[in-house]
Amino acid sequence: MSDVQAYPSSGEPPCVVVGAGLAGSLMAIYMAQRGHSVEVFEARPDMRVRQVDGGRSINLALSTRGLTALAGVGLEEQVREMCIPMRGRMIHPVEGEPHLQPYGRADQFINSISRQGLNELLMTTAEAHEQVRFHFEKPCVDVDLDEGVAHFEDRISRERIAREASLVIGADGAYSAVRQRLQRSGRYNYEQAYLTHGYKELSIPAGPAGEFLMEKNALHIWPRHDFMLIALPNLDATFTVTLFMAFEGEGASFDALKTRAEVDAFFRREFPDAHALMPTLTDDFFENPTGSLVTIRCSPYHHGDRVMILGDAAHAVVPFYGQGMNAAFEDCTVFNALLDREGDDFGRAVAAFTEERKADADAIGHLALYNYYEMRSAVASPYFVFRKRIERVLHRFFPAWWIPLYSMVTFSTMPYAEARARAARQDRMLTVGLIAAVVLMGLMMLALLVALSR
Amino acid sequence: MSDVQAYPSSGEPPCVVVGAGLAGSLMAIYMAQRGHSVEVFEARPDMRVRQVDGGRSINLALSTRGLTALAGVGLEEQVREMCIPMRGRMIHPVEGEPHLQPYGRADQFINSISRQGLNELLMTTAEAHEQVRFHFEKPCVDVDLDEGVAHFEDRISRERIAREASLVIGADGAYSAVRQRLQRSGRYNYEQAYLTHGYKELSIPAGPAGEFLMEKNALHIWPRHDFMLIALPNLDATFTVTLFMAFEGEGASFDALKTRAEVDAFFRREFPDAHALMPTLTDDFFENPTGSLVTIRCSPYHHGDRVMILGDAAHAVVPFYGQGMNAAFEDCTVFNALLDREGDDFGRAVAAFTEERKADADAIGHLALYNYYEMRSAVASPYFVFRKRIERVLHRFFPAWWIPLYSMVTFSTMPYAEARARAARQDRMLTVGLIAAVVLMGLMMLALLVALSR
């Protein structure tokens, strides 16, 4: 940021953030730290006061992009204390011992963090700025896109509230009201695509002495090709377990598990080691909702000079790369940098945000879809493991020249689209190299045989 | 249809068709001819009584799929009398004479027909069945998807009307209210994608003696790479002319044409022969709206047993293959055949409709997007014309084995997805063949030189 940062006069209307979730709360801090007054409107009650019903993942994987965005508002150290490092994927076969596939170098790991804990920290940090105000139980019901006026309705009094804004930031998630308003504007490009698979959250409790019952520093995966179970550790020594599986169809599906006996038998057969650690399995299974998995793509991310969307509202992705929150937080970093560049000219910054961010959001959307296949199926393949091992060796000897895709996405801030293109090139090179190696070895073997037969 | 067609008892609720446009009116006829009672609700006034405002194309290209669907209700002969055959593309270069690129064999042509004339014929034919009733100025405001109840509002009295239906057929176009209701149901896949180009309708009048001022039996194209003008003949010897061009940007665009002088100079420079025939050009240009071009993809096309969508509501396409109406009419043929197969079990027929029709609708959506490039640019390339000529020769000698893509789409009822896949194979074969021919000719030339040099 330059020394002569042009802060707006105090007479300007506030910046209105729609949604006090992870992205909205962080963006509120960024805007406040730039000297803007901010009003945050949230449809649900304050989660710090009243329990908010779930339906979304309990813990999340925080990695470099998210940590970089938190560092930008001085929160990195505080957040790190809430994290459990996960150094790799612990693969659980049906029979035999689990084994660890490291995510990267020995010093690289991703972090399991509680959604609620992180969200509360962000809200409380935002509210500590005197020019930030939160309003709860006030869903957005309309946005006047050209005038920059956001309309809310008080859930209790039914009163309507109109708030003029210098900038409306829609951070209201995959079912964003702000984006729905954009969708009805002229020539808006929009796509919602659901997987035929859904998810169900379950849990593994702590041991009798408050200890973790499985390896703490790993993301556990039970890959079963057409479905999978995963588990992430929590600070209280429990694990949040998630089953991903088809809603319906021929093979394993949520529709096919109708009774407690069926659920129990299914887990006992497919995930015997996890089954042994889940005393409340069948209760959890029938009490917890079955969630759906959506990819949202749209453009542009802005309208005129005064309205923009970010995070899931702009680009919801499936959870299989652990990048949904990280991409949303990176939106804040990117938009903050654009405000630096444009001297807080909101009109130019929001247009530049669409321009800069669209290709990257599309890229992580595609990568996340692909990674479901990788997690539930490829990780169990010896050829996949072999290629991963070669990639790690190449990366060790040529760290700048060869970087595994997972590392570019997870342990760098290289734009997603660039990471995806670079990985495609690396993949082709590796395939050609392996074929060449096989041919070479064949020729050497032939030469040897010819020499021996003389 | 089998002899023992199981007609429903007279006590069943009516089939409710939402939208009295081309697809809705034709579907109403099909359902009536199957013995069902039908109520058609239309948001706009009756176009036979009051002029309905436009914003949509005045004339359309009717081809084999559409004619087949009309033949299915006995209307082919009547419709043929409203048609002007167009035997090929008349390509107008900036300088020099126009030249015809035939669409297919000498006996193959597409048909220019008035949207309003055809729509009126379909409505009047439907109303001639005593069990069909039309209701105008009653937009659909909601659909109870599970109960099969459609809700309408009378535009004049503001009265709400709820109509229970044995089947709700949403034929209400690209901005379909029925589909919008489906979009809000669980896990609905939906995409709307706009071109950055728009269109403007203009016109060429008849000559002083009521004669056509250009070749009557052709679709006229002025391909200019980044934009194009087209013209289709009408029965009154006028031509409806449409300009397709970018909304904004560096090159030619609607945004760049702000004054009458600019419009006049642009047409004089780019389309000199058309310009000379358009006395009301600048009036038309500023009076007529600039339309946008959208592709809609969604799935499924049905919900439960009692709700379905078809035509533009399910799969709006850009107009460049002249297949929007033809695909919508073919939906009626396909659904009618499924009702035959399922003995008018609506639940099974609507599920089969999604299953059968989705891939074909996706295929024509892609083909229509590609064809914009072909019409405005490729048709002006000598290599393209050369390939088309080879394809026509191949088709003449091997009519079953080699069919040009345009002919499969336009002059057959082969499923669109099959046509697209087959054309991709043919394209690869043709490219390989041309390369082989070039290599062979080079070798022959070389052999000749070697022989001569001895």
C-alpha cells in the first residue's frame, strides 16, 4: 500500500457486506482496515449467542491461500493456534494397516480447523473496529443494482430496511440473494451443477482419556472407488467423519440404506476399522441431513460500480480439494490488492476483480470435481502412488521446475488457472518420460539377451 | 399407436399447457388428438386479436424435423403453402456478385415461414378440438410440482387461478416460469450462457410492382467474420434482415453505432448492396430493440409424475442453425411417441423424455453456437467451400455412408447427438483423406521429376 492512501471522506455511505460467514467477516475486516465504514447483514442469528443449525461442514482444511489472506489482516498467529496440522492422507484399505501418503515436503501440511471457531474469531475481530456494525437475522431480500441500495427484512419485526452503500459485497454463499438478483439482470451467465453424490456428517469420539483414537496429524480416507469416507481431527480429540456416496442408483447409495441394520452392516463391511470407533453411527446417520454438492459458475462477479459478489456466492465448488474457504479468503486478498492498485476506486476495482478472478475460480471448480475421483479411487491405485512418488522426487531435485499440482494449489498462491495449466504440461511430460523409460529398459533387456546369446 | 389405445377416463384433470407459442400450441394439438382435455394458459394477449409486441424473430427456417412434427397432426400440407423454399446460402461479398452455396441436393431446401402465421394456424387448429381451451393474459406465477397444480394470475382482474393438472407442460420459452420453479427444487442442474453478440431486426421492402428485390429462394448472408447480416424472404415479397454483432468492444459493435450517420456509413461500407435496398434503415435501427442470444441447458426436464418442460423452456439455443423451432417441434414428436410406448402413463413418459432428449438438446445447443462462426466467417473461406464441395460429391456417390452434418441436422430426423458424433468422425476422415491426397500428389510429382531428369 502506498503512503498516500486516499481514504474516502467520512461522508460516504458505508460498505455493505451481505453475509457474516467466513468470507463476509474477513472482507469486513479488510474494508475496515482500509478506513471504510462497514455494515454486515446476516440472515441467521449470531452464532456466538445462539446455536445456528448446521448442514455445512463442521471442520475445514485451511492451507496457504487462506493463511495468506488471514496474515493480511494480522490474524495468522491466532488462527494457527486453532489448527491441527495434517501431514498427508492416511489411506485405510478394507483389510490391512492404514498407510500415509504425504501431501508434500516434510515441512508442508494442511490444517484442520473448526468452521465455527474461525468464523467467531473473524466476527469478533471485525466488530473490534469501531466503524464496523453487524446486524443479525436480517436476510437480504433485494438489491437495487444500479443505485447500490441493499434491502433487508428483519426476521422478527418484519420491518424492511434499505441501506445505501458505496459498495455492496455479496458474501452470502452458494444460494446468494445478491447473485440471484444479478441473475435477473441482463445477459448474466450462470450455471449450477449438482453431483449425483451427496454427503453425510458422522463422528468418532475421543478416547476414554481424552485421546485421539486414530492418528491425529492426518486426513483419513477410506477410498472405495464409487464412494468414500473421510475424517478430519478436531481440537477436542474427536474426528468429524463424512461419507460421500451416490444419492441413488445400482451400487452403494443413500437410498439403499433405509434401516439401522443396513447402515451398520454397510459400515462394518466397508469401513471395519472406522465402524469399531463409531458408537453413535446409526443415530448420527438418521439424525443428520444428507447434504448435496454443487458447483456454481457465473459471470460477471460485479454490476456497475457498486455491487460485487465473492466466495461461494461467486464460485461454490465441491469440497474435494479443500479449497472452498481458501479460494473465498483469496478473493479478499485479491480484491484488497486491486483496491490498492485502483486507489479505492470501487467501480474500477470490482470490474478488475471479475477480469482477474474468473479464470482462477473456474480452474479450482474443475480441479475440485476431478479430485473426488482421485480421493475415492485413484489413491488406491499402485500406478497413481508410483507417479506421486516420482513427482515428489522430481520436486525435491528440481523444486522450482517441477511442482506437483497438489502443492501448487495447496502450498502456494500461484493463480489456480496457472497451476492447472502447468500441471497439465507436467502430466504430459511425465507420461512421455515413463513411456520412454519403459522403451529404453526394453531395448537394454533386448541388447542384453542378444549379447548373452552369442 | 396400437389399436387398443388406453384413453383416460373423462374424469381426469386436464393437461395444462403453459405458453401458447409454437411449441405449446402444437403440443396442445397432440394431447387433444390423444383424447386428453387441454387447457392452454398464455401470458400475452391473443395474437389473433391484438398485436403482440415483438422482440423475437419475425420469420423462421422450418426444416425436416419441424415438418415431421406438423405432419404428425396432419398440418404439413397447410403449412407448406405458407413457406418460401430456400435452396441455399446466397453469400454476398463486399464487392462482386453474390453466389449460391446449396444446402444439399437439388431437391432439398429449408423453408422461410412467418412466426405469427404459423402460431395462429396452430392455435386455431388446437381450438377446433372441443376439449381444448385457451386462456390469454394469464401468466403462470407458480407451480406446485408435487401436486401438479399450476397457478396463474389474470392480468386484468388480478384474480388468482389454480388449476389441477394430470400433466403440466411448460412450453413458456427461454424465460419459462415453470422451469424457474424447477430451478428452485432440489439439485436442479441449470445453465444460462449469453453470447457477447446481439441482434437487430431490419427490413428490405418489396419492389414497386410487389416483386422480390433479391433472389427469393435463398437465405442471404453477408459474412464479415466478426459480424454478419442475414435476410430471409417473406410471402409479401419483403425480406426480414437481421444484423448480428458484438454489443460492445474494439471492433464493430452496437455500442459504436450511436448516430444515424454512423449506422448509414457502416451499412454503406460493409453491406453496400443491402444498403441500397433499405430505405428505412436508420429508422428501423433506432426503433427496434437489440436482442440478446442465450443458450439454456438444464436437467431434468421433468419433476415427479406431473410436470415437464419442452422447447425453449428446456433448451433454448442460439438461432444460427435454424433449429430452435424445429427442435421444439421434435420434442412434441418424441413425447408423443413416448406416450404411445408408455400407454399414456404420464409419469413414465416424462421421465423417459428427460432420458431420451437431454443429449440431443445439448448437441443442438453446441452445434448452433459453432454455426455462428461458420456463417459469419467460414463460409467466406475458399478451403471451407472446397471441403463442402467434396462432401457433396461424397454424399452423391455414397448417400447412406457419407452425409454432410448440415444435411443430417436439417434434412433428417436422426437424433442430434448421433448426427454430431457422426459428423466428428467424418471430419477426421476427410482431413486424413485430404492430407493423404496431398502427400500422394507430392510423391507423384517427385516421381515425375525423377523420371524426367533421367
